[in-house]
Amino acid sequence: QVQLVESGGGLVQAGDSLRLSCAASGRTFSNYAMGWFRQAPGKERECVAAIKWSSGSTYYKNSVKGRFTISRDNAKITVYLQMNSLKVEDTAVYYCAAGTVAGSRLERQSEYDYWGQGTQVTVSS
């Protein structure tokens, strides 16, 4: 049974940093892509960053480029999202996802098979 468990969310001020973690278990993820998605109230869920486990190739949403960094730890089977210079508009529930993404379109939600329960990130002004 695949499990993705997120942690690290919280309430911070604009300009602060947070690191989200996603601990994965239940199968081998070497052929998978791991993504971080977020959903703000009244908005659609969107991919902010993703990484292919084997190659390390990444995707970043334009609005987070230069501020967010996705990484993986093979030994811990954990994916991280380092978020710096947080903005009020980064406020959302952040979800970790895993999927056998074909090709390079890492941002496609339909490519992801497994999802975590989500962790709230709130950025105050």
C-alpha cells in the first residue's frame, strides 16, 4: 500500500522560509515522478514543482522559480520542497503526489496516481 505523508507546513510571515517533506513508502519509486501541488481556497489545484526520481529532472511553476527548490533523498525515500521568500499568495494546502509520468510533462495532475493528505501553509503579511 503506497503512502505519502507530508509534513512541515505552518504559519509564517511573508519573507520567511519553510521546508515541506514527503515520506514515501509502499513500493519502489525509482521510475516515478514526485510532485508538489497546492490548492488555495476557491482555486484549482496546481503543480508548483516536480522531480523525476531517477534522472532528477525538475519542473517549477513560473511564479516559484528562484524561490522554491524540490529535492529528493534516495536513502530516506523522501522528497522535499524548500520554500524561501514566501509570499501571501503562496498560502494553500500543499499536496505531495507520485506517478509514472510519461515524457516531460511533470506538471500534469492526471499523470499522478498517489496523493498525500495535504499540509497547510499560511503566509501572513
